[in-house]
Amino acid sequence: MLEIEEYAKKYNIPIMQKDGIEFLIDFIKKNNIKNILEIGTAIGYSAIKMASVSEDINVVSIERDKVRYSEAVKNVNKCNLNDRIKLINDDAFNVELNDKFDLIFIDAAKAQNIKFFLKFEKNLGSNKFIITDNLNFHGLVNSSEKMSKNLRQLVKKIKNYIEFLKDNKNYETIFYNIGDGISISKKRG
Ligand code: SAH
Ligand code: MG
């Protein structure tokens, strides 16, 4: 695990922060989550952490970047979790799944959160959860700092997503100021 964290640091790969991942793991335990879909594997850090909670947890995780995907495959094999973590190397928008999940964890391109949510909510079981990471985006979502145009647009999209969650009557969403900002949306029925 330490090795993965060091690799992420060296190559600047945005894996979940320590307190964020602890929070996620605790949530998985408390809510008896067994089937997880993750959008954005990177090198497999959060997928491995989630699958390690208990031996009856299965994770499907999607990563579009080839190099990161290959690194994730290596890491999952090293941890002997290849029978419980299924890695898919594709753009999530090209992936069609029929399974139902207890938890969908959205942690990919931050400007696309609404689209990921709408594409995969059909794969969510009743009364189950969608969790989204990086809603503070390194503190920039609530900052008056001067930013480049691209960054401003990204921050605006994250804000739009937060509004989308607040307005979405099919889910009850709670926002947590933990890690880089996490939301938990529980499907009503
Ligand atoms: N969940 C990981 C970190 C993911 S970083 C962890 O905490 O360990 C976000 C990843 O999402 C990046 O590796 C990026 O390549 C991937 N990504 C972004 N948009 C994507 C898309 N449309 N489909 C698949 N992967 C995507
Ligand atoms: Mg993240």
C-alpha cells in the first residue's frame, strides 16, 4: 500500500487523501456495501482499499488511461485481489453495464460529474448510494483566488454538480468537508 502511495506521489496521480479514504472505508463497513462501481481507477489505490474491507466485496472499476490501467492491474495482482476487482480500460462513457451496485463511486474527470451520474444511476440498487470525490477541488470551489479560465470553468462545473445534487429529489445528498470534499447521495426508493 505504501508503495502505491509513493508511486502516486512521484508521478503526481491524484489518489484519495488519507482521511477521505478512511471515511469511505468506514461508510462501506457501516452500510454493508458489497458491490461497488468505481469511475476513475487511476492506479487502483481506492479500489484496493475498498475491496480490502471484507472478502465478500466486489469492485468494478473503469480507467481510460492505458498506463494507469496497467499499473492498476499490477497493483491488484500484487494484492491478490484480481478475482474481486474487475478493471476495465475504457472511457466510462463507452462502457455499458447491466449489473446493479450498492455503491457507485465517482472519482474521474471532475467536469463530467453530472454526466457520469446520469449515465450510471440506472446501475444503482434501491436505497443505495452514489459517492462523489473532490467537490472542494483543492479548496478552489470556495475560493476567490484568481484562476485561469480553464480552472474557473472547471470550478463552475463542480458548483453546478453540487446544485444538481441539492435539487435532485430522487436522492438525499449530504456533503462532507472531509478529504477534498465528498458527497453521499442516497437514492430514495
Ligand atoms: N479513484 C482513484 C483516483 C482516480 S483519479 C483513487 O483514489 O485511488 C481520476 C482518474 O479518472 C484518472 O486516472 C483519469 O484518467 C480517470 N478518468 C477521467 N475521466 C475518465 C473517463 N471518462 N473514463 C474513465 N476514466 C476516466
Ligand atoms: Mg479523487
